[in-house]
Amino acid sequence: MLRLLLLSAICTAIPVNAAIRRTSLSGVSRSTTPHRSTKEFGRKKRMLRLSKFTTTATAGFTESSYDDDNGYKKASERRFGDSDWPQYGTKYLPKQTIERAERGNKIEKLKLEKCGSAAFEEVHEFAAAIREGTTTWEDLDIDDADVRLKWAGLFHRRKRTPGRFMMRLKVPNGLLTSDHMRFFADTVGIYPADVGVIDITTRQNIQLRGIELQDMTELIDGLQMRGLSNVQSGMDNVRNLVGSPIAGIDPEELVDTRDIAKDIDAMITNDGKGNPKLANLPRKFNIAVSGSRDDFAHTSINDIGLRPCPNKESGEMGFNVIVGGYFSIKRVMESIPMDIWIKAEDAARFCEAVLLYFRDNGSRGDRQKARLIWLIEDMGMEGFRQAISDKYDEMFPKKKGGAAIPAQPEPWAVAAGTNTPTQPHKKRDILRVHSQKQEGLSWVGINVPAGRILPDEAMALADIADKYSQGEIRLTVEQNVIFPNVNNTKVSELLQEPLFNIGHYFIPKTDKDFPLSRGLVSCTGSQFCGVALIETKNRAIELSKRLEEELKVDMPVRIHWTGCPNSCGQAQVADIGLMGGPARVEKEIDGKVKKVAVEGVNIFLGGKVGEDPFLGEVYKKGVPADYKYLIPIMKDILKEKFGAMEK
């Protein structure tokens, strides 16, 4: 399948509003503007999938039957005042927190005017009004359309695609099924081809793009019936729960993260229905659960990171807690030890205690200083630790003291019977074929360049999952896909599937294949994001391919692209990170040579994830993103730092 890049010269800066032409797996171009009949057919396909929906248990999901006679309530039928949503999120805030919010930033005042949790219900009212022709998206209050709908997972792309929304889901531990993937394809496939796409995120999550507001009720009801959710995935809420993508199948696993991640997510979102009690945090919040020494969940860049470690007395496996990691425009920071160890069974309760304390005591002033680490620094770690222990004991008196156990020593940190440190554990590469701990089975890691999936490709992935992995699909924080539980007798057949042999998706055969493309990560970029300063995904894919064509690189090099200093693409954890920023080049204008502004990048080097993580530092600023300037600099870096040679 051909994938044509943005319609501009390949060696020039790519305009932020450029359209993308795409072709399907069959080679037939998708129209950029579907006919009305195409949209109706797509909606009928989605409804057919709903009508055939039955209770199933696949990949750890227990999905509800669509059966009104048995008392099933659709997501769109819930109302505030019911048992699921007794009151709006603001009503749960203590008086002193309300008073601080009244003196706080503009978002705090917006939430006091009308709580973001109202979007749980209002999204369906807005959708119905647009369908009935009594309003349009342009008529909506701008704070509702562009801010509060984020509590329902909807991000209006007013600057790039006016009237269209990105929906961010909740996919705890990155666990999906073939039915999910087909539903995603049906959902975005009815929209123009240049906007209707599926993206895997750096939190093992899914973003559906190009969606129109009138279609939201059908989409949200369909997600709920499949055990997924859209609630509380944006703004001042907890983001997707990250865990190990090879949980339950990893031969080196210490903890199976799947149920733990789902339990924490269920606590946060009220089993995916929406939880007003936790819908008015001071700022966004990230939680990750690691299952092995590799830390595939990247706990070091989360507000709460749970790192597996046995209790030194009992041998029971639990978690040492690290806290405070985050990225922002003004500051980036790795998590720091909290000096607390918790049992695995207490993980959700512990996280709830931290979240409620943060909700009530976190800053409501400067939003750049409203993340958890600022509260910790204000209190000091000892004070914060004691406050959380007290909160835990107050909430769970029968488990009093459960959150106050000091952090446990990692037995692998020193050689047995000595004080000699062991060699650092090298983080494993989970792409390609790997033997599982279950005899006769393997997982197969697939590279999805920059995490972008087209509808036809989503259908193909679903078919492959049904054929080889019992319908199960897993996502990674590197924006890739894993097929677990593949019978070893079927592996060679899977490797020959057309999707992986047409020059785009690929399965490395060794740890040296596709050394730059395999670790490529990219944020959305300016194609859809109004904050991004540069186009990222297409540029990232093309640059890696060009460098692989011209250089011999004998080791994987992780390259991350992010469109702005918010660093959604996590440039600071990469071997080489490229962050959108200003740049200038000399250009002749009216007979005079002048410096003009162009798209550019700041380059970071030296980031590391895994057992001994650290953040990279700025290597060079203001590099023009045009390949004419960027390729020579990238070549020099790869040669000097990673031993690359010209072919």
C-alpha cells in the first residue's frame, strides 16, 4: 500500500494545513470527502455490529450485553442525580478548596461556573440538538465546545479542523480486541480520508480523529458496550492507566499488571461510567504500573509510578512507589522515590488516597505549578508521605498502616550474599517474535510507524488478530502493536501476512533491522493539534527512512518527535529527541539576504527509560526542520554518538 506524504516538496518545510492523500490496502484511493451515502453505509455497519453484540470475554474483557430488558443502561441514558452521578464534581470539593479555586486561574473559574463533569451528560444533549437541526456546533458556548467536552474525551480541533473532534479513549493497560479495532475503523471510516484516522498514543491509548459532534451518542454507547470508555480522558483528570504490554505472557514478569491497571481505572472512572468525585483535580494526572525490571510502562515520567519489588520479609510481590514525574512547557522532571511500599492488592486504594489528597490540596493557581510535584515540594517529601499515610488510614481503617510500609530493597540491586552492585538491566526490545512463558506460544511485536492507523489497516489488524491471537491486540507506549498467544506453528504464516510485507508496517527479524524506524515515536503534530509548532508524523517517518537508506546503523536508536514544549511525544526520554521550535534561515528577499522564520526543532540527546532512567538534555536549538538542514545534523549525531557509517 502506498502512503503519500503531505502534498509539498519532500525537502521543504511541510505546511501545517497541508492535506494528506492516502490509498487503501487494495490500492484504491479513499475520497477526501465521502458522499452522504458512504456516511450512511458506515453508520449502518456500526449499528449492525451493535445489534450482533453479545456478552463475550476476550483478552480480559467482560463486555455487557446490549439488552434493555435486563436493566442495561446505555451511557447516553445516565443523568446527574442518579446513583452513578449523584452530583457534579465541584460539589465534592471542600470549602477551603472552593475558596482557593475562586481566587485561582481562569480554568478554575470556568469549572466553578459549570463543572466539567457536566459534559458526561451534555455531550448527548448537544449531539441530539445538532441531529435535530435546532443548533450547530458553531452555536455552542466556546467553553463547552473547546474545554468542558474534554471531560467526555472530546477535543475540538477548532484551529485545524473546525467542527471536528478527536476522541481520546480509556484503554487501561492497552488491551484491545479485534471487535474494538473494527469498531474504530467503522467510526472514523465515514469521515473524509484526510481527517478520519486512528492514532496510538504514548499512553497505550487510542485517539479517534475527524469525528462530528452529532455522531457522539452512537459512538459513546458503542464504546461502553465493548468495555471501553471516553470519560475523564482530558483536562484535569487522570489519563489512561499504563501497564506492561506483555503482562501475563512475559517470562521475566514480576507482576501481571492487567487487573491492577483495570482496578485503578475502575476506581477513577466509576467502572467507565464517569466519576464526578475525581473529575475536578487541580491538573492532569498520570499513573503507570510496571510489571518487570524493564519498566515498559515508563513509570519514571508519571505522577504515580508503581515499580514491582518483593517484601524483604514475606517475599510477597508489591510495589515501591515513585512520584512526581511530568513534562510541561516550563519544567520536566523524573519521578522521585516516596519511600513507601504497597501490596499489589492495595494499589487502587493507595492511588485513590493520593488523588483525593491532591484534589483537595493541590494548587489552583498557576497551572504550570499545579502538578503533583509542586505540592510535594511545598510540603517536603516527609510531610507529603505522612499526609498520604494519614489519608489512607482515614479512608480504609480496616487496612490501617497499609500505606506506611517503608520502601523495600530491590534484591537484584546487589549480587546475592554481597554488597556488590549488579550490572544494570538492559531494557528488552519487544518488537519481532518472542517466546512467551506459556510453552508453544509467542508474542509478535509489530511496528506501526508513528502510531498512525488508517481504517482499512485497522480492519486488517482485526482480521489478523482473529486468525492468530484469539482476537487480542495490545498497544505499547512506543505506539506499536503486539499480538499475544500466537501458536508457534502459526508464526511463520503470520509473518507472511500482506499487511507486514508492503513496505509500511513491519516486523523486525533481528534487533538491528530498521534501527531508526523501529523506535520512532511522534505526537500528533500540527496536522491536527493547534498547539504544535511543526508537522511531525509524516516528517518523522520520512526522515528515518532516508537516514536508514544512507547510513549503516548497527544498533536501535530511539527517535522521538514532539511538536511543542508540552512534549506529548516525550522527546526527553529518547536517544534523540526532536521538539518543535522556532528557527531562522537566510533567504534572499527583494535582492537582500534576510533571516526569515521557518519550522524548526530543538534536539535532545541522552534520554533513557527502563531500570535506570534519566532525561536527555538539549544538544542543539533552532535547527530548521527542512531536510536540507536537518539530515546532515542527524547524520553527524548518529555517526558520533551511535557509530553509524555511510553506506
